[in-house]
Amino acid sequence: MPLNLAAIFCLTVSLFAVVGADDPYRFFNWNVTYGDIYPLGVRQRGILINGQFPGPDIYSVTNDNLIINVFNSLDEPFLLSWNGIQQRRNSYQDGVYGTTCPIPPGKNFTYILQVKDQIGSFYYFPSLAFHKAAGGFGGIRILSRPRIPVPFPDPAGDYTVLIGDWYKSNHTDLKAKLDRGKKLPLADGILINGRGPNGASFTVEQGKTYRLRISNVGLQNSLNFRIQGHRMTLVEVEGTHSVQTSYSWLDVHPGQSYSVLVKADQPAQDYYMTVSTRFTTTVLTTTAVFHYSNSAGPVSGPPPGGPTIQIDASLNQARSIRTNLSASGPRPNPQGSYHYGLINTVKTIRLANSAGLINGKQRYAINSVSFVPADTPLKLADFFNIGGVFRVGSISDNPTGGGLYLDTSVLGVDYRAFIEIVFENKENIVQSWHLDGYSFFVVGMDGGLWSSANRSQYNLRDAISRCTVQVRYKTSLIHLKPVKTVHEIITVYPKSWTAIYVALDNVGMWNLRSEFWARQYLGQQLYLRVYTASTSLRDEYPIPKNALLCGRASGRHTRPL
């Protein structure tokens, strides 16, 4: 049975004294089960947390310690990961297989996280075995401490809005298809908070302003979000207060999170909240209800249309998202006080995505390497000095142009280095990339081949700082051809790039992955090993006493109390 709260508290105090003792603790007891769900009208086996689909929201404040006891009542190993939570000095808690052993069936594991120096909107999700296609996800919000000013008045309400594509097939069937080397077809529909068309409702009072925390928790589709008759003011992007720009629609790519303010300033009735796929010839659309409490009538007529395959509009919107330099972040100093544009980068890493067949099966790769999980979490192998699990430098830091091959790709980088990473997209779809453990500055994106000359157009002043970024493809709409699946959009000019700057100030083993979940599952990921020889707690926390041990780390000891 799950540990009770008193036991968890004792475990926390005794095992993790390195966590900030003066900061509040929040305790969560979660039971993960299978259960029947009907999001698109057919019965499916979904993953529930405490009987809920989606799972419960996590409410927290900057620097809170989150003690999350997860009991695995599934019939297979399970892990949760925390999209956007930086796990400062503590990659052991990241909840991906490169860092954390799975929770065996019938067992529990207590995550001990601190949302150190963070604010904003994020989400959690299951990271193993294509479980993400069955649910198990939920919203995370980190509020500012009371004495830290927020650059907008308190909203009348604060809603989590989880959007994502969805399949009627059970996740085991989708996983089996990928294991056979096949591609996933176009999804069957779109969900808003786990519900199909008009299944979710958000109640507002006329004249008041509301905050919506929107996250794309889906498997592969970029989604367009809009509310009939209302404009949205973007205020926060994955932990960064943004310049407050008004939009009639917002593109949310896989893995991304945004906060918008919406004022209920229209005549009192119900309105469509609409989400539709982007960059697909077959457009999937779903709706929720934006309900005025004094509504004179229900929604009627067709939902409002939105952009579909227009690339330039999406790119222009992405470029318009900037950091609010005068706003405080998690600390009282302005977000613009860190002058990233004045720091010289010491290294440039170029990462090119690709797709192809290996042994007759579909695989995806970065710099020609298609990732295969090792038999032991990489972070544990690193800690226990277990040889033969992975090799630092098993992936090149520049595209090789060679054929695809399998390896456990780990890229070594130095602690405290300030580096440039360029994502090069030579394929015919928009890509979406996420880096665990960090927030990075999106300094540039454009079509064509990247070269050092492109640095002259970088935004070195107020680029948005975030953890998930898209890389577009360049196209002329008149050249689009019909497609059969979301993976087969054919374009004339597919080459494009996105550049980020990142300060490597967080020691650990960090997952860099495609947020297209089939691509991640079939190899489009790597681990960034941020290393220092120091054993100081100022640089990295020790392995948790309660860490699960598996693979070649089985039978070893973590550390004494």
C-alpha cells in the first residue's frame, strides 16, 4: 500500500536534508491505475491518477518542495516525468529512463522535487512504453511568492487547459505498431481536458478576466487554439513573463505551454473554444464551451475557422513572442537583468533530425544516431561507474550526413559552459524539441541552411526563455501535395533551423528529445551529460537514499542516512 503522509514526511526529512528546509512542503499521494475512459465515444483503457483522467493539477509556489508518492497499480513498469520542472542539481528525479529506474508493478516511489527559482505553467506525463497515449498527464502551476510582483492584476479565475491529439486505439496497439516498424496514422480526434467535442466547459463572469494555462500534451500535432469572439493576451511562456501581446489565435506545438489572459467582454452567451490541427491537409477540430454565467443561450452554428497550413503566419507569431524585460521572474530582479546577448558562446552544437529504415523498420535519428535505451539508467551507471552502459561522445555534435545507425547517444558538455545549439530540420514537417533540466533563449529561427552568418539576425536582447521550441519547415503553399498521414507533408523548400543559447548551470544527465512521441520512442532523442568533477552539494545533490536500482545497478547501495 502507498506510504501514508506521516511516513513520507519522515522519509523526506531523513533522506533529503539537502532540500531547502525553510521552504514549504506539499504532499501528494497518487495511485496510478487503468480504467475505462470514453474521450471520443468509444471505450478505451486509460491511465488514471486517483481515478482521474486527466490527472490532478499540481498547485505550488516558487521554491516549494513537492513530495509526490506514486503507487503503481498497473501491470507493467511506470514512470512520471515533469515537463519544464528543472530539477536543479537533481536529475535523479527527472522521471525518464535515462535517469530513473521504473516503478515496478505493485510498488511505489516517492519523488522529492523542488520547484527552485521557477514560476509558470507546465505539465507532467508518463514517459515509458508509449503510456502517454493512454493518459496519466496533468497540469502543473507554480505561482509567484506573495512579495514578488506579477505584471498583471490577479485574474478572476485560473484554468488549466490540456489540449492534444488522441487515438481511439489503446496505447498498447499503437506501441505494437511502432515496434513492428510502422508509422502512426493521423490521429482520430483532439481532446480538451480529456474530453471530445463540447465535452469541456469553462465558466466565466461577464466583465472579468481569466487566466488560461494551455499545454499541448498530445503525441504529434501542432494545434491552433482560439476562442470565438475573444482575443487573448499572452502573459507567460513556460516560466517566463512575456511581452503582453494580443492574439486572435495561438499555435501551440507539441510539448509547449502558454498562459493567456482572456476578458469576458462579449454579449452574455456561450462561445466556442476551438482547437484544430496545423500543417495537415485533413484538419481535425474539436471544441469546448466558453460559458458566461449569465448566458442567454448555448453555442450555435459552426465553430470559427482558423489557420491550417500557413507556415509564415505561424513563424511570424513565434518571432513576436518576447521576454518582458521589466517584469520580475521568480526573484524580484527583472527578467532582463541577465544579459545573455553579451556572453560569448564557447561551443556550437548542430543537431539534424532525420528519418529512415534500420533493418527494414522505421526509425528516427539525430545526427544519424537513433537512440536505443541501455539496460541501466545512464545516470545510475554514471554514479556507480558501471562500464559498458553508454559512451560519452557516442553522437557527433555536428550532422554527419551518414546513414542511420543504433546507439545509446550521450553528448558530453562542460558544467558552466555557455553554448549555442542549432536545430536543423531537413525534413518536411515542423519539429518540436524539448530539453529537460533547463530553460534556454530562442535567439533565431528561419528557413534555409544555417550558417555562422545567420548570427547577425539573432535576437540578443529579449528572446523568450523556454524549454520547448519548434523548428519549422519552409514551404510555398501552391506546391503542397495531398498527404495520407501527418508525417507525409511534401514541400518544395523543407530546410529550416532554430538556434538557442543555453547556460549549462545544472549538473546532471538531461534528456533532449523530439516531442513527436513516435519519433522519441523510435530514437529521436539523446542525453546531454553536464559534468563536473566536483562532489560539492552546491553543484549536485547526492543520489536519493530511496532511489530505485535496476539493471546493472541492482544490488548496489545508494548512500547511508
